[in-house]
Amino acid sequence: MSLKADYALQRKNLIGSFLESENITFKSLIKIKSDASHRKYYRIQNKKLLLMDADPRTNEKLTSFVKIDKILLNYGLTAPKIYKKDILNGLMLLEDFGEDTFSKILNKKNEKIMYKNALEVLSVLDNKGKTAPTIKGLKKYTINEQLKETSLFFEWYLREHLGKKLDKDSILSFELNLKKLYKKICTKNRTLVLRDFHVDNLIRRADKKIGLIDFQDALLGSSSYDLSSIVEDVRRPISRELKDMLIKYFHKLTKEDLEKLKIEIAYFSIQRNMKIIGIFSRLKYRDNKPRYMKYIPNAKNFIRNHLEKQELRILKDWFEANRINV
């Protein structure tokens, strides 16, 4: 037996033992189509439960998931209850919110109310950021973390996909420009930022509440980041009219300065979509998952539109100087 096959058998036996105490058999598991992560999910027949299989070799963050889950529940939001966990071996039994993700059920008739419901969730996080005690042990979404993410654009999209390698001075110039903008634009680092707040990770439960999943990468930052993620989602771009309405609605809910919101959304959209382009390129070339490349034109459209803003002119100049078309 090969080492790979031997490990797979050990893993299966481990999962079997984990499930056995709950009277759950392998026959009752229905595999759910996986996303871009390494985690595997199984729906358990006749029980409102999911099995999360996060193999420790993939460095999935179960400890962080448990911590953020508890915070969200304490905030009164709808995160899955954890019924059983084995952190060391990367296994959990979670509450199953069902299959009605926003990506499946959004349409022109319901999108306005559903997006507003999503923003009401973000407004809770924004309000808690202003009023609740600082969350101990949670890192901030710093400019250095953001630069690590944008480096994926240079490594996997420019170099791997386009065959274009930038010199160190060009990358350093970009980093200095982004740091300058971040310092000027983003003055808040107090809100729990989920960082994957998009249509695949929002589920409308039977009771109409918005279920949250895939939040283990949450950090403290600006609420504008998650707002940017949902109103400029590469998986489902929305009309300019709807986006403007939603930004104004979030402003109404949170009393955040409207013009500041708009420029922060623009900044985070550029940064986030550079990261997304890099991640989707990596999924193709490293992980043999090319299906996400179809979203890159949407990400590039968001970047291109925001580069026209005067406040972000230095980034447009940088893209043009380095002959990078978006």
C-alpha cells in the first residue's frame, strides 16, 4: 500500500470513530460540492448536521473557526452551532443551514431585500465594533497582510498566467503606493471583518435568517471591506443602481460617513480583487481548478472602474507605467 493510500485509510478510520459515537455511518454521508478551499463537507441524511473534514495537513484554521463562531453567536448573528469537534484531527459536526445559498436563490425579484438583509448583518458587526470591547487575541487586518495578498497577483496572475515578471523596484513602488493610500483612507480597524462575505457564503435559512459560513479568516478591520465584498462580488455583479442603493442603505444603518464609505469601498475593491485574481490563477495552475478563471474579467472590471477615481490616481499611474492592462 502506498503512503497516500495508507494515510487515506487512516483518515477514513479516524472519521469513522468520530462519527460512531453519534450513531452516524458513512452510508448517511452525502458529499457537498467543494469550494476553493481544501475543506470537505458532508451532509448527514435525516439530521440537520454537516461533517466538516479539514485535514490538518492543509493548514485549515479550525481553532479560528471555533473562536469566530462563538463571537458571532454572542453578537446574536446566525453562525452554525458546533455539536462536536476534534480540533487536533480537523473534524467537526456543525448545524446544517440547508442549501439555499444566495448564489442559488438570488434573482431580480428578491435581490433588493436579500442584499439589504445581508447588509443588516454587516451593520451589527459595525455597531459592535463601535460599542463592544475589543476582541482579545484577534489580529488586525493590517497593510502588511493586505500586501501579502496582493503579492498573489504578481506571482500567480502576472508571472504564472501572463508570463510577465515585474522587477523588485516595480513591486516596491506598488507597495509604497498602497501603504500611502491605506494610511490616508482607512482609519478604522475596530470591526470584525469576515473577509469572505459573498454570495456563496450566505445562506437563507428556513426561518429567513441569514446563515454565515466560512469565516475562519476573520480579522479586525474596516466594515467597508465586507461591504465591498458583497456589493462588488465577482460571482454575481449587480447593477450600478442597486449597488448605490445598498451603499446608501448601509450608511443609513451605521451612520458611517457616506463619502468615506465610497472611497474605502474603492480601495478595498482594488486590493481584494487583485488578491482574487491571484488566488483564482493559483487554483488553476497549482490546484488544477481552472473553473474560477471565468470570474477574472469581473474582478478586472471592478479594479478598472475604481482606478478612475482621483483619490486612487497613483495606482492607475502605476498600472499604466508597468503596462498592466485591467
